[in-house]
Amino acid sequence: MNFDEFTGEIQHRLELPDTGRTVRTIRATLMTLGQRIPEGAADDLAASLPMEIKWYMTGAVEEHGQRFDWQEFLARVTEIEGDKTEPAESAYHARIIIDLVETLVPPSDFQQLRDQLPESEDDENWRKLFEVVDAGGWGDAQEAQTGGGPQPDPELQSDDAAGGESADETHE
């Protein structure tokens, strides 16, 4: 996958209005993640990503291995994203980006990322970052969120299920 495909896929999944906003969103998540994990882990994880995307986790990061929790991660991502982004929105963006990253990197490198981030019940609950991955990936998570699956055919519903009387019944 190249840079344009990566950003296009994220823009599609997040329904962002333009490429600039998409790139800023990707940079916010991956740069902040690169700050949190050790340099070697960031290099390993980023190695399978497009060169421009890889740079956000490696070259754009001044100090790797910083210790901060999930809430601080969200605060940093939200600040970088800008555009009046709320922390809940930044969390969703990060989950979708991590889900795409997971499909591009070797399983051992992705597991190394998970091993670097505590997934406990306390406030350092990094497990939230992996919710889309753990739900089966973006396609399955999207389907579950929207109700997915086959929807009932309105023509097959009975009059009672459709709200009572059919359109050709009249009362006088």
C-alpha cells in the first residue's frame, strides 16, 4: 500500500472532508503513538508502512518511550488534530488508523505494540485503542455499529408490523 492508498482508505473510513484533514489525523495518532513506545518498537511497527506514514512514527518524533496514559494520548492527539476535534472523536480516529496499520504489519510487530501498552482496567487502559481490531476489524465493526446484515424487506412485513392498516383500507 502506498501513501495515497493509505490516506484514501483512512479518509473513506473516517469520512473526512479532505486530504489535508486526513493527513493531520493520521499524523496526530501515529506521531503520538511513536512518542509513547520505544524507538525500536516504533521502527519495527512502521517498517511495513508507506515511507511518508512511517516518518510520523519515527522521524517526526523527538523523544520515544515517553510514559503517559490513554487519557494523555487522547489529549495529545486531539491537540494535534485541531479543528475543534473532541477527545471521543480523536479516540475513534485512532482506533480506525490502528486497525488499518494492523492489516499492514506483521503480527509479531503488532503484538509488540500491544505488549508496550498496558491493557489493564485502570486509567492507563490502552485496550481501548484496539477495540476495532478486537471487534474483527473495520468492516465487521462498522457492520455491527450500523446494524449491518440483511434488513427486512418492507414489502414482506405484515400490516400489523407496518403500523396497522394498509393504504387501500379506508374508514368512513
